[in-house]
Amino acid sequence: MTQPPALSRRLAAPLLALWAWSLPAPATVPVDGNLLASRACPATVSIKQRDPAGGVHLEPGRAYRVLGKNKAEATHYQIVIEGARPAERWVEVGCGTLGGTGTPSAAGTPAVEAPAKPVPRAPEAPAPTARPGAFVLALTWQPAFCEINRRKTECRDQTAQRPDASRFSLHGLWPQPRDNGYCGVDPATRRLDQGGDWTALPPLALSPATRERLATLMPGARSALDRHEWISHGTCYGTDADTYFDQALDLIEQVNASPIRALFADNRGRHLSATDIAAAFDATFGRGAGDRVRLVCDQGMIGELRLSLKGQIGPDSRLGPLMQAAPPLSTRCRGGRVDEAGFE
């Protein structure tokens, strides 16, 4: 007996859907390599999908096998995330760096087959370096910051005995020009960051060693300053988050190990002029370094030093040459009080 046409269509629809699902995914431009994730980007089932794919995100510092890209001038990569359903996902090209060939393991790191016989150990890959260019290293004098921002988590328990009461803290390392920010960041995350609710930003997958350094040298990480700095500036640095923060911390440690820190620590409660600070930088980091320092003052206090840098920043970079190669910075603040810990 022949089925009515309408019934035939109803029965055929699920079969057609099943047949279509079994077909290969739309053609992509093949890519053989791994994507080293630099941001916790959403990994979606389709390029046009707007929601965060049920919470599936890249983990910064992990490598993912790349199946292809959406076109020659790609905007998205198709990758494999083991354990996700489906495992094939799309991410924006700005979410990481395309690396060499090979198959990452289920955990996201490259899998290595055991050799049949002992082979010489390959040398370790060099640490990633930032793209050459101009930067501003922003250093906070934490007692002055806390005097104005008393409700901040990191300020409520500040004491004169805490290390950040007598040395500089990391605010950020900013690729220049200043509007060079939010590289590859999706609009929703950008709006969240600009709204100031940084604790709602995706957590950073940092190594324990980097987290420990940030806890010491970036007190603002207790208020998710690290997330904000990575989203707004670090994504344009050209490396993963660990490298970005480690290299910024290496630079601030050079300042804290220098007579500049002692100049501020020894003059707490007193006034320092911009001329005195510039002279100290010249003496410490070379002639002209003082012209690359901008003082940021508020309520009569020196709250921040911003250092102009230029060049290739790497694991062994020295602050002096980076400052001497950079353009000078103008400053409206001609000096201010070096605040002591505690609220007046």
C-alpha cells in the first residue's frame, strides 16, 4: 500500500537529517600542525555559534591539533579538543600561535611516541619572545594606590611590614601605541573587561611558579588585575600568558634590585622631585633613561612610574638598553610625596 505523500515526507525527514550528519564536515583548507593556546577562547561547534559552546574553552599554554582553517586568509581554525562532544571545534586565529606538525595528547600537550632505541635528547625550544616594538612598563607604588583605593581586596590588609610597602608592584606591560589592545578578544569578553568586573573574566591557566610570582609582585591579582592586564594588553604581546607575565616580572625585579627602589623606600613620607628620580634612572640604567620615565601623581602622591621601552623583550633582556632605545615620555607631575603604608 502506498503511503500518503505527507506521511512519506515526515518519515523521510529524520533519515535525511541522519544522512546529512554522517557526511564529512564542510571543506576546510587543510593545516598540519598544532595551535598553542594563548587565551581561554570559547571553542564552538560552528563559526557562527555565539554562545560559549557549553563552557568549552581553550586552556592557555596547551597545544591542540589543527585540522584546518576556514579559508586561505583564515579567521578561524578547526581544532580537536579531546573529551569534548563533538571534539572538532572552531576557534578564532587570534586565540593562539600555530606551531609545528605533530599530534597533541589528550591533555593538550604534544604526544611523543617512545623510541625503539635510545636517541640523543633534543635541545629545549627557546622561550617565546614578544614581538619587537615599543612598550610601557607601569610600576605602582602600592601604598599610594591603597591610600586612594582603600576598599580594594589587596589594600584592606596592607601593613608597613608587607613587601609591597617598600618596593614597586607590577601594574602592567603595555604594547604601544596605547590603543593596541584586545587582540583577538571576543566582543562579549571585551565588554566584560571594560565594565570593570574583572573577577568575572575567564581565569588564566598559569603555572604555579608564575602565580606565586604574581602573588608577590602584583598585589592587584587578588582583585583579578592579572586577568584584566592579559585580556586588554597581554593578548597583543605575541606570547602565552605565562611568558607575558614572567617577562614583565623580570623587568620589575630589575627596578626593585636597583637604587631606584632604595630611593623611594628611604624617602617614605617625604617629597621626591621628578628631577631627582630622572637622575637616579640615568645613574642606574644609563644616560637618557630618566627622560623615559613618566610620573603619575594623585592627591600629591607619586602613584606610579611608567617606563618607555623599545626592542625585543626576552628572558634575558636588560632594562637599560630597552629604555635607552625608547622614545622619551613627557610628564605633567614634577614630583610628589612617597606615601607610607597605612591610611591617613
